[in-house]
Amino acid sequence: MTSTGQAAEVIRWCRQLARFSEDPNAITRTFLSKPMRDVHTALATWMAKIGMSVRIDAAGNLRGVCPARTAQTPASVAPRFYIGSHLDTVPNAGAFDGVLGTVLAIALVERLGARRFAFAIEVVGFSEEEGVRFGAPFLGSRALAGTFDSTLLERTDERGRSVREAIRHFGLDPGRIADAEAPAGALGYLEFHIEQGPVLENLNLPLAVVDVISGQSRAELTFDGVAGHAGTTPMHMRKDALQGAAAWIAEVERLALATPGLVATVGKISVEPGAGNVVPGRATASIDVRHADDQIRTRAAERIVKAGEEIALQRGLKMTWEPRLEQASTAMDDSMVAMLERALEQTGAQRYRMSSGAGHDAMVLAAKMPAGMVFLRCEGGISHHPSENVRDGDVAAALDAGVAFLDELERAHHA
């Protein structure tokens, strides 16, 4: 099959898997839901058909192994190289975020046919990356990296079911999560993923090599004022929590625009008591601050919180904040970045490096083994939305680059 023909099959697979959803009217697939089992069944059948040994680990990750050349390298000592991405989605998602990377990895093994390397290739479809069901991201990749905190097992979803119970309900043993850890000495991890932004499309480039994944600071700020009657409380006597939050949100945008490379997002706000004829007494807002440079990010986050405090003081409000996440930026492995650049060049694609503003499983695996990422252009820069889309030619270029990279890795392994 030609690269273009195989790329069309990859896209067909992604759209077919999108039908496995918890919502009949949208694509929503969370950690160890029934649709996840359907995805496992479909992909495991394909993996077995092309000669891979398949299993589901205790964290719910789908794992398929293409063995090394056993005549030269006994299976018990052959090093392993991992390729994968996640299989879960955000609510009302598109068909390619995460899933494309997993499907593309299987297609890459299929492309190899009977060819084998001095190392085994393991494809991993991670059970959880988005953090939707339990409010904690990267449950799948943390298990593979050996950084799964056992306290995560006690987190509960909106129905009160814990991670531990969800794993058991799926037919797995939460007591064996440690067994999911990749053995020492892994050659590395590669993740193909849609860019989820407009940069590549604006540059008219099909692919890019990721050099760093931006760090994140997330928090929740609460402005407390005094609720009052909308008709009888004079404007100059109000302690309106929502007005304070609104002034702070405008300041967040101003600060972010003044700092190159910084993004700061207030994506959620709740108001109490939440009635149209009541002056808001409380407003709670989320803040998400990201930058590739951790010092710039942390300083910006501090300024944003301080701005909230100053606005609250000026308006007679009380502001409190609660940190939610501090994730350091993660550099991809230098040697893998260089090999991926050469692989792109061999396919005729232009070399281009970029940082990732979104978090990915690769940032978790980077603590365990050398990690690298390749971005694919997504149409309109749209992601986390039903209109998410990719081009056949870009997927074909990614498959060609994957083969070129494995050839490069084989040469480096023998050097």
C-alpha cells in the first residue's frame, strides 16, 4: 500500500473509533468507560492481525509489541522503543487528538511488514491523558513511567466511583499498577500528535519536531464581596464580586499580551448566588498560565495573582487563591530531536522546531526515558472540537518520517 493509501486508512480508523463514545451526539470517551473497551477490542484485533502480542495493563493502557530480531537479539534482553499517544478524549471532542498518534503507531508497524530491528517496538494507547473523569491527567503514562502515585486510586468521579473501583470494574487489578512500568534501559518514546494550534497551517508546513513542552501553572481564584438586591443597592456602595473578577480577567489578558510567548487563560467562572436580580457575592475563576521558560511562567503567575489581590483591595473585596497544578516545562531529548529532524528532511519535509503549549504524555515519559514528539498540521488550528481534521498528505509524511526515524535509531543503536 502507498503512503497516501495507508494515510487514508489511518484517517478512516480515527473516524471509525470516534463512534465509540459515551455521548451519542458527540465524541466523549473517558478513562475506562465502556467505549474505551470497544476501542481496545477494535485496535487489539488489528494489532494481533499484523503480528503483535497484545495486552491491557493494570492502568488500562493498550499495549502491543512487535518483537526484535530474535535470532540476533534474544527477546529477554532486547531493548525496547515505545511509540504511542492517548485514547481518551475531552467532552465533545474531535476524532484525532491522541487517537491519531496511537493509530499512526500501529500503521507504522504494519508498514514494516516482516522487517524487524535490533530493538522491540511497543505501541501504547494510553488509557487517560485529559484528566476529564477524575480531574487528574496522565493516569496512563504515569503508570508506564513508574510515577503513578497510589493516592490517585482514591480520587472519585462525579458519581462517587474511585479510580480503584473503575479499574476493578474494567476487570483489571489496581494492585498491579506497578507492573505497568517500563523496564529500565528503554531506548525512548516517540509521540505523533496533531499540533492543536494554527502555526503549521500558517507556515504551510505538514510536520514539526517539538523541542520543549511548555510548563503550566493552574489555580483557582475566588473573589468574595457582598450579595445585594440589584434594584436597591447603589452602584457606589456595592461590593460586586463579579465586577472584581471581570476587572482581573481584563488584567490577565493585558499581562499576557505584554509577555512574548506567554498564554494565560481564564476558562471557567462561577458566580453565587447566580440570580439575574442579585449583586454577585462570590465569583470563582480558573487561571491557566503557560510558557516554555519556567521562570517567565512562574513570575507571570505571581503577577497575575498579585493583580487579583490589588483589584480586590481597591474594590473592598477579599481574594483567595488555591493552586491546582505546577508542571515544569519539559525539554525533549536532544538526540531524538536531531534524529527526527533528519527523518523529516529525508521525506522532503522542511525542518522546523516548535514548542508545545499543550501538555502531552511525552512530558511524563521524558522523566523515564528519552522522549520526542512530532506535530502534524491540523486544519484551521482547531482541536478539542468536532471539526478537528488532518490531511492525508500530512499523515503520509508522518508515516514516511516514522520509518526514516526507525532506520536512524537502528543505525545509532549499532554505532
